[in-house]
Amino acid sequence: MNIEMIMAAATRLAPVVRRTPLLSSPFLDEIAGRRVFVKAECLQHTGSFKFRGGWAAVSALEEAQRAGGVIAFSSGNHAQGVALAAQRHGIEAVIIMPHDAPELKISNTRAFGADVVLYDRLTEDRDKIGDEMAAARGLTLIKPFNEPQAIAGQGTVGLEIAEQAAFEGITNAEVIVCCGGGGLTSGIALALADKAPSMRVRPCEPMESDDVARSLRSGMIEVNATVANSICDAILTPSAGDITFEIMKNLCGSGLAVSDHDAMRAMAHAFRRLKIVLEPGGAVALAAALFQPEEISGDAVIVVATGGNVDPNVFARSLETLND
Amino acid sequence: MNIEMIMAAATRLAPVVRRTPLLSSPFLDEIAGRRVFVKAECLQHTGSFKFRGGWAAVSALEEAQRAGGVIAFSSGNHAQGVALAAQRHGIEAVIIMPHDAPELKISNTRAFGADVVLYDRLTEDRDKIGDEMAAARGLTLIKPFNEPQAIAGQGTVGLEIAEQAAFEGITNAEVIVCCGGGGLTSGIALALADKAPSMRVRPCEPMESDDVARSLRSGMIEVNATVANSICDAILTPSAGDITFEIMKNLCGSGLAVSDHDAMRAMAHAFRRLKIVLEPGGAVALAAALFQPEEISGDAVIVVATGGNVDPNVFARSLETLND
């Protein structure tokens, strides 16, 4: 894993990716007590940054291998990213999703032409299912995060942040990233280490699924005891991968963790102040910036708002927090 | 009014304006039966395109005149645009708003430092109030639409559309614009007549406030009999202005009109497919593209999503239309 792989991914992504805006609002700055910049990856194709890694991985395959089709397992955002990348490459995609994934994510993945297979995330092992189907049908497994090409694709967010922050006159800030398995966090950390080395990347997780924060403290990969009963479905992973953790251990600051309620409150603020739609797992970094300012240092903070694939009833509930 | 004024406004706006993205989704294309591109001005500072006209007008004043402060009347988006432009220029702003404007718009305008004066839009004449206060306090009136500098500022949306559409390979499309008094519509029409002359701009209004559509048919300025009881508060104006109508008459295609219910449905689709927040008056152009495809011609349509300043309960109600 190195910056050249991220730059190469950026070149392959250039004709298809959306360069998402870096948004801000004086009202958010006031709450946070410092300038807050929000990298709105919810506006990316498929509604999350995962399109970047999906495209980077699918486009990196040898043509003959790619023609055999791909398979992926995902709670929904990686699913859609790989499904759209496969559809645009004209190849088959099988996507293994938890049966309790948000309805929107399941139906979108199907609408992007993928063959969706549902499993039970409490009783079944998605890795095992994925490996077996890949072997049986000759499909290439596109892993969600612990995979160099996925990390390279997600790292292109970091290249854009470096450029956009420089345009805003920011060279020195903490960059808070919503973190599941660490693909995005490690990719951004690699990109910024090269392009904006005075930035410090910090992962942010749901409070009861804070394995990366604990791993960064202990220096070894910690595993969540159970899959947390959190609303932040996009980032509920048992643990980081060996590749992503190694990068985060070398490059990242300490982890942050927020409650589901604060994630919902951050969604409501993003609605009111930025006019963007965030899903709970895509709002935890903004929640940390707004509601844990004492955990953050510096005059400016950059948060990555990773996705917006949320069911309408959950979103409507988040808006009720504005009455708190 | 000419293209040079729009180019000059673009130069003054360049350091402060947000270049809003042109969004799309294959799901919206499928509904509309053609490619749909959405210029997301809800992501502009203050949550609507009105910041452009406000800045263009305030920045165009002679310094001595500007120092005396400005006054504006508005249901809320022009209010916020002028208030923020005045605040950033370090001058006083008095804003006259209808007492039934959305709470969010009133509180934001106050938060941008403006002195907000409320009036009753059914019984009082806002123009008269504005003129009297401007004269009494030595403030300069910043008109919302029938004013060359406002048109020039809004026209910068058209410059961006021309560039972004060219990047997408579109040179020939209808451009549907949410229309109140016609400042944005006429500004975009002027910009595109110069930069992308094979585009055709068409205003879109709420069904019971379709004075511009009727005016374009009759060739003279028609007036709405009453202020419509519509949820599209941002674009409920009695009639176009003489300056804006003259431009629209010369350059625009026929007008479109949509129901409040379709505006709400378009908001829900923008939530689900684009991850942006639209207010009802900012969603009518998208509603026409999605639900009146037979009224539109060509392989691609560009809609301007003009604003996102909507109260949470109205937005939550719009999401219920997804169950229709």
C-alpha cells in the first residue's frame, strides 16, 4: 500500500467519480467552537464513498478475471458501490447482504443489476459464505475494506480533502472519519500523510462498536464482543483488518466514539444547516465534531460524511431531535 | 442587462460563492424517461441561490452608499442571502419578512445579524413598507428580483450550468427553473443565451401561482389574483417584474406548473436518490421533470433545485409520499 496506488486509483476514477463538495455553515462552527468542514460523500454516486473503492477494485482486475464476475459482502454501501461498478463494466455481481440491512440499500443493490443473497448476521459467517460462493461460481471476491485496491479507491477522498482544504486555507486540522473496518480511514490517512502531512486523521465509531479506538490504544487488533445493537449499520464491523489496522496504527490519532442519539442529532443538524441527507453511520464524525469539541484540537476540523442511504422513517425520527 | 454584467458578478462572487454540483441518479433518469441533471443550489451558502444575487447587489454598491446599510423584503431566501452578504461586508441589514414565513428562515436571517421586521402578507404591502423604511433610515433597498444586479448574480448559476453541462457532454437540453419573480430564470436565460445557446430555459411555478406561464402565453405581465395558498412559499410572488419578464419573453420557452403534492413527491425523491434537502418551492422544477415528462422534449433535462430551507415537519411529511 502506498500513495502511488491511490494516485493510480484516482486516475481510473477520474472519468466516473463525483468530486464531492466540502461544505460548511457558520451555525455549525458556532456549535463546535471551531470551523467545521464537511466532506459530503453522501453526494457520491450510490450515496456513499464506497463507489470509489468498488470502482477502484473492479477496474484493477485483469480483463479476463473481471469478465468472470465479482462477488461482495456488505451491509449495503459497499454492496451498491460494487454493484454499480460491475454494472458499468458490464459484468455480473453477486452481493451477500444481511437480511436486516436497510430496505433502501437492498433494493438499490438489486436495481444496480446485482444478484442479492441475504444472510443472518447473528448466526452466519459472511466471509465463509462469500468464499464458498466465489469458489463455486468462479467469481472474484471484492473485499469491503481489508484490500489494497479498496483502500486505494477510498484514499482518493483524502486527495480531494488535501486540495479542497488548501483552497480554504487550511493546512493543519484533525480529519475525523466514520470508521467501520478502516478502509476509508486508512486510505485517507495514507493520502494525507503524503499530500497534507500536518493533518491528523482520527477514526470515529459508534460507542458500543469502538474496536478501532480500543485497538489503537492497545496496539493490537481488538474485536467487538458482539455486533452492537446500533443504528449505525454502515460501520458495524467485528474488527479492523490487518492491512487497515497497520496503516491506522502508524498514521492515525486516537479514536472517537459517539452515541446513536448523537449520530441522529448530527443528521438533523446536517439537514438543517448543510441541506444534505446523512445516514447514522455517516454522521458519527460530524457528531464528534459538534458534540465532543473538547476531544478535538485546533481551529478547524474536517469531517467525512460518508453516506446518506437511510430509510425515510429513521431520517424523520432524526429530525425530531431538533425539538430536544 | 447583458452577459457582461453576469460575468462581472461572477468575478465578485468567485471568492465567496460555492460552485454547486450537478447531480444525477439512474433512478431519476428511469422515472423521467430521459437523463435528469439537478443543479443543487440548496447547497449554496444560506441554503439557496439567493446568496448570489444578494452578494452581487451589495458588492456592486458604491462604498459610501453601502456603508449606510441595506434593506430587503423577502419570504426568507432573499432575506438570508442579503443578510449574509451584509454581515460579511460589515454593514447593517433590515429585512422585512411575512409573519408566516418558515420559522427556520426567520431565525436564520436573525442569526446572520439582520434586524427582522415582520408584516402580514395578506393585508400589508411589503413594497410600501420597504420604500418607507429605506427612505426614513437612509438604507439602500436591495430588491429581490426586478433589479439588474440581482439578475446578474443569479445568472452566475447559468454560467456554471453551461460549463458543467459541457463537461457531461450535454449541449442541447431544456433547463427548468423554479420561478417566483423571475430573477433566477431571466439571469440563467441570459447566461445560457450567450454560453450555451441551444439550451432552452423554462420557468416552473406552483399550479395556482402560474402568473409567469400565463404571462408568456399572453405576452403581457399577468398577476395572480391572490397569493396562492401553496406550500411553495419561496416562489409565491404576485407577478414577474418588467425587467425579468422582458428577458423571459425574449428568451424562455413556455412555462410549466406543478401541484404542491408533486413538489412534495419530488422532495422525497431528491432525499432518496440525491441525498439533498429541498424545500417545496425549490423542488417544483424537479417535479416537472419527473412527473410531467410529456411536457418536456429532448434526451436530457437540467433542473435547478433552488433551495433547501424547509421546516423539519414539512420535510418529514414529504417523505410520507414515498408510501403512496
